[in-house]
Amino acid sequence: MSTEEIIEEVSTHTKADHVVITGGEPLIHDETTNLIDTLASRGYHITVETNGTICPDAAIDLASISPKLSSSTPTASKDPKGDGEWSEEHEERRIDMTALMHLVENYPFQLKFVVTSSADIKELNDIIERIRQQTSARVRNKDVLLMPEGQTEAEIAQKRAQVADLAMEHGYRYTPRLHVNLWNDEAGR
């Protein structure tokens, strides 16, 4: 869809006043900034779900930042080329502290981490501490959300309690992955 078509579709939902821009990494598309600013100028609250590696100058009301932990690096079996380069590139680019600092300092934000196991908590805490040390913005524990990794409801169910316990233990918030709970890994949702 073009930007104009998206805006037209959004306007058909007359009771909606909040738009969430998501899907992979939406900020890699140059036109996303125009979409954000146009929707904001029409009075919509704009949340952008981002991995925190790109920071636009746009009218974002909430930056929902999900830095990628090392457990997110693709395995060889998930590498579309099968040569390992994708995994290497992902590992090199998964954290961009400059972009992350800009987002945290310039927008209301939340930090969301997809947790695969308790082994992720050290890296997660290290990232939060680096952010706190490198920014003037206040990063409160309640700004940090943990969610269980999984592509299906069954996979998430196996990790839900452990991730909720980790969130409580460290003073963070737990958040479900509602789209997975509702639709599993169904394409087009």
C-alpha cells in the first residue's frame, strides 16, 4: 500500500485515535517518517515499534523499543542463504547504541525484550545499565517490559511463567504477546 492508501484506510476507522506502526523494522522505509508525521498532524497518537537501530526525526508519541538480545541471532538452519553471513550481519547490527540513545532521549519510550530463558537476563540488564550510563533520560524499571519468545501459543506457554518470574524478580513488567496468543504464527496477521 502507498502512504496515501494507508492514511485513507486508517481514516475509515472513525473511532480510532491511536496508530501503531510495526512490522519487522518499519523505520527502514524512508516513507515511514512521512506516514508518521501525516497521521500525527491529523491528531492520531503514534506508537512506533522498533528494534532501536534507526532513529528518525518524526512525530512519535511512544517509541516501543525492542533491542535484540544475542539469543535472537539466527541459527544456521534459519539463515535464508545458508552461508552464515546473515547471522554474522545480524550480530553486528542488532544493537546500535547511538540510535538507541537518541530514541530514549527524544521520545517517550518503553524497552521491550523478548526473553528465551533466564540466561538472557544478564545481557538484558547490561543493556539497560549501558543505556542508563550513556543517557540523561531516566530509565525506570517500569519502563522495561519482558515478553516470552515463541512463534506459537504452545511455545509461549512453556516460557510464560519463567519470564513473568524474571520480570517480578528484577522489578520489570511482564507483557504477553497477544498477537501470538490470538493467531499463533498465522501469516497476514
